[in-house]
Amino acid sequence: MEKPFEYKKLLQYFLQGALILAPVSISVYTLYFVVTSIDGLIPIFTYVDESGQARVQNYGLGFVVIIAAIVLLGYFSSFFITGRIVSFMDKFFQKTPGLKHIYSTTRDFFEAFAGDKKKFTHNVLANVDDNDVWRVGFITKEDMADFGLNDYVAVYIPMAYSVAGNVYI
């Protein structure tokens, strides 16, 4: 007997797809909007279109300005006063419902790979399912005595094309 078509499954698949696509689309559109807005503000290269109006055409200037702003922000964040502002913003986001989880996940991810306290410095091969299949991972905690596991370490095994991963002990 053939199963009837399930609209709930279709809706579930649609919502899952939207959940994946929405953050990426919003980020790409926001970046495009900011870059084109900056490109239109500074009239370095102008031309007259077929209707006789002067147009500004600065392809890539917005991108260069954004990269320079990020570098300057990183430079200024190394100073004491800016460090206090960043600390204040960190506390603000940690107390804001909804933003707390997104902010802390993003912050932890960037600190793990690029921060002063790099977490993924020791890579290992881990055999997690008793087969002769080994996975590449990173030691995240070397002392598991808090959990009563004296001779164990915590290993983070990333998944391809995803920030998510698995932690094995």
C-alpha cells in the first residue's frame, strides 16, 4: 500500500531549508548592501549613463573599506580603553536573551581558531567506533578528572562544511 502524501513532512523540510538558507542569505545581502552603499558614497569614478545622469562606479572600494575597518578595529581592540568597551559589549550580549547563544557560539568559535587562547593546538587521531577507521580531532581538555575519568582527554572532531562537530572522551 502506498503511503499518502504528508504535508507535515513537506512543511518540515521547507522550514529546515529556510533555517539553513536564511542566515546565509541575510548575511550575504547585508554585506552586499553595505559594500554597494560605501561604493556609492565616495565618487571616485563617475560616468554618465545613457539617460544623461551621472553615476558613481567604485567596484570593490566598499569591500576594501570594510576590510580596513575590521583591521583597524582589531588594532584598536588591543588597547586598554577599547578592551574595556569590548568587555562591556561582551557582558551586554551575554545577558541579552536570544543573542546570548548566537554571540557566545560565534565568540567561542573565533577564539578557538584565532584568539589569544587558541584551543585547537594539539591534533590527534581518534578511533571512536572500534573499527579500523580513524578520525582527525583536536584535544579540547586534557584533564577529565572532574568527571571521574583520570586517563582520558576530550577530543573535538569537526564535521565537514560545518561549525558543528562531535566531542568524544
